[in-house]
Amino acid sequence: MTITELAEGIRAGKRRHLAKAITLVESNKDSDRDKATQLLASLEVVDTSVRVGISGVPGVGKSTFIEALGMYLIEKGHKVAVLAVDPSSPTSGGSILGDKTRMEALSTNDQAFIRPSPTSGTLGGVTKTTRESMLLCEAAGFDVILVETVGVGQSEFEVASMVDCFLVMMLPGAGDSLQGIKRGILEITDIMVINKADGDQEKLALRAKTEYEHAFQFLQPKFENIQVQFLAISALERRGISDTWNRVETFISRLKENGLFGSQRTNQNLSWFNRLTEDAILTELWKDSENQVRAKELREKIEKNEISPLAASREMISKMQKP
């Protein structure tokens, strides 16, 4: 399939073409990367979408929540793309969670597109090409992009740096949860959702919501004049889904009212430029045969305790062959 055919299919909203395009941008082959660059350059920039990052501790019910939210949004007339980023298998490098199988109703809906992608060892709970995948989905007419990340950890800053709204999901039982969640995650949270507020856990969820609200009073808000929102919901029972989306829309509106929406996306683009450039330089450096030989020699010295990792690193950099 040619670049022109791919672009035409994406503009027409064809999911098969979109899937092929994402596979192209995920490729590590130089020839494919060149084609991906041409493809992205040929597509119109769409800035009317809403990008939401969704993170949470394992077992919190992210997939159940995303399916409930996605179906609600489709009923409201939206087209929803879900970039569900799975941890990679250490042997094959492929996805190991299979999010698509856990969102059966959403995955078969014509107004939805779900793309599970392996992290392939990338920190931040996202793949190296998540941003390009978002652009392709937007060009295909999807006006809500949901990025599900691997989990909560210090490296989750990556996803927060590419979305308009960062939503963190937590389980009932705030006492234990407050001990387990990193302060850094709290500082980049825009909306916190306590899920599984049903049955015997409903009271626990409501108490957790109150305790999180109190905890956030001691933190510097991410945006001045925009407070973090807190909800207790049940994704399983589809309760609180519409309220969650209303909070997302309210948050986005406040960003725009304060002149932060456009500037945040501009800063994200600049940050991504830096990241891509750094990755490209590293790739070129490691391609050089002399650098590969020198690195092998230094690794052997480290194994024999003849040199420290710090000293080896400094020697490697000082003698590294520039591209």
C-alpha cells in the first residue's frame, strides 16, 4: 500500500488503513521511518480532539472503565481511539496483557479503534511512537484519544507530557493507597477516580475520596486556579461515567479559559522534538562499528572489575566516534 493510499484511507476513517499506518510508525526500519515521516507530513493537523491519559495501579479496572467511558462517548456522538499500551514480553517484545480482548463491546464498535502496543522497554508506560499514533488517529476523525498506560510509577510523567488531561485511577482503601502511590504522580494528576465504589466497597471508596482531597491540600496545584477533581465511581455498574467525562470537559474548558491549552500542546511538541532528536543521535552513535567495539571492550573490563561503570562511561564518551 502506497503512502498516498494510506493517507486517503486514513482521511476516510478506514480502520484497516489506520492500523497499517500505526504499524508503519512503530517500525524500527530506517526505510519505514522515512515513509512514516512522509505520511504524517501529508496529513492535516487536527487540534480539536481531546487527549486523555489514564493510569492506575494494577487491578484497578482501567480496561473496564475505558470500555464504559468509550461506549458512553460513542452514544454522545464521539469517535473514540484507545491506545492501550501493554508491558512487553522480555522474550518476544510483544504485548502480554491483550487489552483488546478485555474491551469486547468497544472493540467491535465501528466508532471505536483500539490499538494494543508493546512498550518494548520504553519507560513512562508509553511506546516511543504513541504521539505519532495519536496524530494518525486524529487525522482519521477520532476526536477523543484515550491513552491507557502500564501503571503508576515515577516514570509515568511521560504520558502526562503528551495528553491534555491526566486521569489517575485508585482502589478503595485510601490508607494503604496513600502509602503506595508516588508523590510525583499526585503532582501531575488532573482528575483522580476511585473505582469499584460498589457493594461493600462503596463506603471505603467515598472515604478514600475524602482522604485524597485532604492529602492534595498540601500539594502545589499543577495549574494555578485549576483544582484537581475527585470522584468515586463504579465502572462495572456504569455509575459515575458521565460525571467523569463532565469533569474532563470542565478541566479542558478551564485550560482554554486560562490560555493554557494551546501553550501546553506547544510545549509538548517541543519536548517531543528534543526526545526524538536525542533518540536519533543515540541510534546513530551505536550504529558505528568502532563505538560498538569500544563498548564491548569496556563491558569486559567492567565484568573483570578493572574499571568502574562511571569511569568506563566517561572513557566511552571521550573516545566515541561521532556520526
